Amino acid sequence: MKKYDVIVIGSGCGLIVTEAAAMAGNKTALVEMDKMGGTCLNVGCIPSKMLIYPADVIYEIENSSRLGINASLSNVDFAGILERTSRTIEGYRNKLHRQLHRMHGVDLYESRARFIDEHTLDVDGQRITAPLIFIACGTRPVLPQAELSGKPGIITNDNLLNLTSLPAEILIVGGGYVACEYGHFFAAMGSKVTMLEMTGQLLSGEEPEVSQLVEKTLRSKINVQTNTILKTVNEAHSGWNISTENTQDNSSKSFFSSHVLFAMGRIPNTDILGSREIGIDHDDKGYIRVNDYLQTNIEGIYAIGDVNGQYMFRHAANYEAELAWHNGLHSRAGFAHLTAVDYLAMPHAVFTRPQVASVGMTEARARKEHDIGTGIVSYFETAKGEAMQEKEGFAKAVVDKSNGNVLGFHIAGPNAAILIQEVVNAMSGKGGTDTVKRGIHIHPSISELVPLTISSAK
């Protein structure tokens, strides 16, 4: 049995805890059950955005006629784009290894781990223990049938970078963030894309106006099938036969595709870890339950990142990692010294077409709890938006009439993920609408969209 002060399971956001623990002089074990850097670095947000940016450039070239530019696309080096992405990710991963080896008092275990008891893990036959354990083991993609894993033409975000050539056709199962991002990517690259979504709209968690614009835009290049349930997936000669059912009229449809990308959601890796078996509380989907301080029901064990099922974004995981370490360090001093999580201003973005960004409540949710005002302003209502000939994009504000606080803000259009940050900063500082409106915005710039939208909320 090897004894540590701290054990961290997962090297995504877990690296933040590992570094903090090492700097505080703790003997620390870092357990990584897959690749160094976690989901975000290896198969998630970073590689996907490296792929999607070229797709954005292609879209601009293909739609440049609105600006009086007659441009055409002569060639897309799909294999080169994927190779550059893979090479960059490997470089980042190697850099993390070098950084980790420079940390004093940290042992790295690159193997699967499983709980033996509340504070003991078996890692490839070796037992390790610590009074403080941080679980950041992440999630993995859902497949409708386990036996599909590894089959030719079956893709998830985990193996997409292994493609060596552009699929002539690809069917995407799902209509959420991953599906809409990769739908945009493959359509821009030149694949014939079909998307199957079981609900009535893509991005069903977004504001209806946002979802509608995304669906309208994607439909211009993608065969989008909403209200559609996947029934069967059967291997055929050089591809896959897919049968579906429409949830409104119960009609059936069949599709054939050489490649199928499953973006149906994710499941936590807690089954591999065996955390339920030693008494840690989980919800029905297998995510670890935590309180406001990111503590599990077992003293000294914290769960951070995707595995707690709160906000499955890397920036959320990084935020949780910092708080969890603080709380773990101060837990013996009592709750008065702990810091609770605050997700009020937790933003997210979807890098599809158009780009989407959001923070706070939707109008529907806010209306249940507050007396609200709303406002929608088009990009085209700003001088820069007109210069861009951006006639579809818009921003929407949801404001509390009683105190002027911004309850929610939603953008669909170019640079949405950048524009949302001003609102995030205002909400994080507990500021009202005046916090944004008092700032002087450069004219003419697209940043003027934000105060204009807030001012329009009635």
C-alpha cells in the first residue's frame, strides 16, 4: 500500500488540483485512465475547434457574394487538416507530460483504477490511498449498441481524428452541441450529411429563436430530420443501414450511409471506477452527486468536471477544480471557510453555423421566477453588422425589471463566443444592465450589439 496526501483521478481539470496540491507540498498521485489532458484536449473542445475553424473559412468563401466578392473554393485538404490537428494535440500532450515531471512530489499512474474501499484504489495491481481524493474521470460517448464500437465507419468524437479520408456521406445521430458542430464541419468539407434528432428542434436547450436560426442555416446544406427516433443500425455492404421512426406520425424511414457519427450524449466513467460500489451517491444516469461545495457524501472525496453532471464544459470543470481544491484544503476548518459553487454566470458556446453563445436563463425559465423584460436586436442594426451584411444573426437579452439585473443573454451570429464575455463579466460582478451600458464601446464595432440589446429589453 502506497500512501499519499492527495489522489487525483483524471488529468483534464484534475491537473489543476494536482499542480495546486504539489505546490502546497503534498505527496500526490495522479491517475490517468486514458490520455494525458483528458477529453477536452484529446477528443473534445480543442481538436473540434481546430477542425471547425477551416469549416468557418469555407463558409465565408462560399457566401462572400453578399459582399460583392466572387470567390470559389478549389481544394480542401481534409487529411491535412486532420493531420495538423492530431500533430498539435500530440504536442500539447507531450508538453503536459514535461510539466508534470517537473512537479515535485507527484507520481503519475497511467492505468485504469478502481476503488477498493472509500479511500483506497487499485491501480494496475498496486494499491494507493489518501485522505483527500478528487474524482475527475470524465465521460465517454453513448453508442446504441456496445458491439458497434470499433466497427468500420462507426464514429464518435473519440475516434473521429482517425479518419484518413473525407466520407462521401455521413449520417449523424443527435442534434445537440456535438452533432451541430460536426454537422457544420462535414458539410463544409464536402460530405453529404444527414442529421437525425429525436426532439422537434436542434439545440433544444437553447432559446427557440436561436435553435430555429441554427436549424434553418444547417438545413441549407444538411438533410435535417427532426422528431426522429433511431430504431436499428445494421451493417451492410460498404456501410450501414439505419431505420428510424417519426414520433409525430409513427412513419418509418430508412437511410444508408458509409459512416455514422453518434452524438447521442455521454455517460460517466464511474462504472469503470467502481465508485458506486464503495458507497458514493450517484444519480440514475451514473453521475456522482455533489453538494454546493463539490463534496460527495463520503468525507474527503470530491467530484469535479463532467463526472458530476453539472455543467459539462471545460471552463466549468476548471472553475470547479479550483473551488474543490480550496474546499478540500479548508474542510477541517468548517463550512464557514468553504466556498460554494456559483453557476449564475456559467456561459457556453456552440461552434456551429451560426455560432451560438449563451449565459444565464432562457426567457421561459426566467418568466417563471421573475418579472422580466426581453429584447432582440439584429446584427444588421449595428453599423458593423451592416458592413458585414450579417442579416440573420441577433442577440437576445432577458432582464429582471425589478432591479435591472441581466438574467440571461443569448447570441446567434459571428463571434458570439467573444461577444458573450462582456455579459458574463457583468453578471459575475453581480452588476445590472448599467454595468454594460456605462462602458464606452468602440464605434463602429460589433460589440455595440450587446448594449443595444440590453437597452431594448422591455
